[in-house]
Amino acid sequence: MAAALLQEIPNGEKLILIGSDCPAITTELLQKGFKALQTDDLILGPAHDGGYYLIGVNSSNGIKTIQQLFNDIPWGTSDVLDKTLRQAENLQLHVHLLPTLHDIDTPDDLKHFNHHSHSE
């Protein structure tokens, strides 16, 4: 994720990277994210499992800050979001959280998605 974001940072963009495992992401949600990046440094879309399905950065923070944001994150654990938020606080970044959604990492997650997508 860091490499993907850092590749585009020099272009002076507001960037959002989404996971391919969160079918509930909508165009409206992405629009809200880009709007938040007009005033905030970082946006995160929390996932119910303690990770996040979306991360967005304002390139004005610079490459070094974005690199530091990803340091010492326990990927694949329920602490990813919390550790990322602590890193952001240490870097004095203004963070905007989007709604919490379910992503699909396990067979149980897929069962949850199938159950809720048919009941709506």
C-alpha cells in the first residue's frame, strides 16, 4: 500500500487506495473521502475486523510522512487500525474516519456478506 501511494505522491495528488475485498464501497463513499482530503491529511475506512478497507492521503504531507505512517504496523491483525491511528497522531496528522464496513478476509466474512446482501 505504501509503495502504491508513494508512487503517486510526487504528482501532488489527493490519493485514495481501496481494498478489493469490500463490496460495500460506493461512489458516494469515495466522494466523501475525496472531500475530506480537502481539509484532512489522512482518511481511513475502518473495517469491522480492526483493519481498514480504504486509506487516503493528501500528498502535501510529503513522502517521508507517508512512509512513517506505515512503520511498525502489525499487518493482518485486529490492531492495524489502532496502530495506524497512533502513528497518525504521532505524525500530527488530521484524520477523518469514514463509516465502518465489513471486508471479506475469511469464509465467515463471506457468509456475513451473503446474508446481509440478500436481506436488504
